[in-house]
Amino acid sequence: MIVQILLLSLLAGAVGMGLGGLITAMFGAKSDKLISIFLAFAGGVMLSIVFCDLLPEAVYHSNMFITLGGIVVGILVIMALNMVVDRLSKSGKLHGSFAEFFHEDEVLSKKRSMLRSGWIMLFAIALHNIPEGLAMGAAGFHDMTLGLTIAIIIALHNIPEGMAISAPLIAGGLSQVKVIGLTVLVGATTILGSILGILIGGASDYALSISFALASGAMLYVVFCEILPHCIVNTKDRIPTYFVLIGIVVGALFSGLFH
């Protein structure tokens, strides 16, 4: 079962992200507005999984106080790591484009800074993938059906992320093959979080609850403090919020089909 979980997390990360890179390479750089819509929808689906699956399971295996504590810790950890990324990229503001959002503001104008910017981008996206992998690992170890559901949702979420990071890299001069390979590599980091989820979630019921809560807090931070604000700033209208709501409904329906 552990091998299946790890394979699912690898596929959800690498295939989802790689597919986003492939779409951009084949059909050209997509507009920021389109990427915003895709990301907002995927963020809504993530919220439905958090509130319909992860948090109820966390409370069931422990209690509300432990669950709330795990959520807070998950939020604080991702917040701290994001502060590190922002400091490395000399940014801490809401960005006006997804090139800036993914800390690639130098890649278009200075090819010699591509390597540095690429590593910053790698760290930033890997940062978002780890809590997703944590949710998959813990959920899959507890219930394979739930793990599969989360894997599909994360793969869906990774497609627009792959599009978002591949567009500025291709525009910056990297070959399409290299960009696709890079997006696959970044997506594969999901497996690190999955291993962590299996180790923590398999220890005890309380550990399982904490892992669910940590993943929930991290995913809530990513949606509310990263994806949604930047989507709204980027599109300068309410369209992303509509797609978040649509994503929540679709995710709830999808979750219900597997229960």
C-alpha cells in the first residue's frame, strides 16, 4: 500500500505539473487571466477537500483542540517558509503577474540570472507541493480511496501551476524540453511530503489527526494567502472568486462520489 501511495503522489505531482508545462510548450504562453481562473478553480476544489475530508477526519481521530492546534502550526510553518522565499527573491508584496508571483521577476530580462531565478522558483513551488504530499500520504495510509481523491485534486491543481511557471521560462529563453523536464522535477517533490505524511500518520490516531490538521492549515494558507489574493490582483475583477465557489461545489460533489 505504501508503494501505491508514493506512486500516486509522484504521478499527481510530476504528471500534473508536467502536463501544465506541456500545454504551455505546445500552445504558447497562456494569459495570466486564464491561469488565474484555473488556479482559483483548483483552489476551490482544495478547500472542499479540506473541509469535507481532511478536517472531519482530523477531529474524528482526536478532538477539536488538537485539530485547531495542528491547523495553526501548519499555517505558521508555511508562512515562515514563504517569508524565506520572499526574502530570497527580495519580494514581500502582492504581485501583479504570475511571473512575479512565482518569484521569477528577473528571468525575462536577464538570462544570466536564469539559474538563480530557477532555483528560487523550484523552492517556491516545491514549498507548495510538500503540504499537498503530506495530505496524500496521511490520507492514503488511512484510507486509499481518500488518498486517491486527494491525488486527483492535487493533479488538477498542479496543471495551472505548471502553466504558470513554464510560460516565463520559455519566454526567458529555455528550451521547451528543458522547461517540461523542470516542471516534472518540481512536481515530483510532492513525494517528499507524502513520505512525511506516511511516517507521521502511521504512528497513531493522534499523529494521523495532526498530519491531517497540518496539511489542512498549510493548504488553507496557500489558497487564502497566496492563490486567491494574487488571482484577484492579477485579473482585477471578481472572476477568480466565482471560480473558487464553483471549485468548492465541484470538489464537494467529487468527494461525495467516493464516500
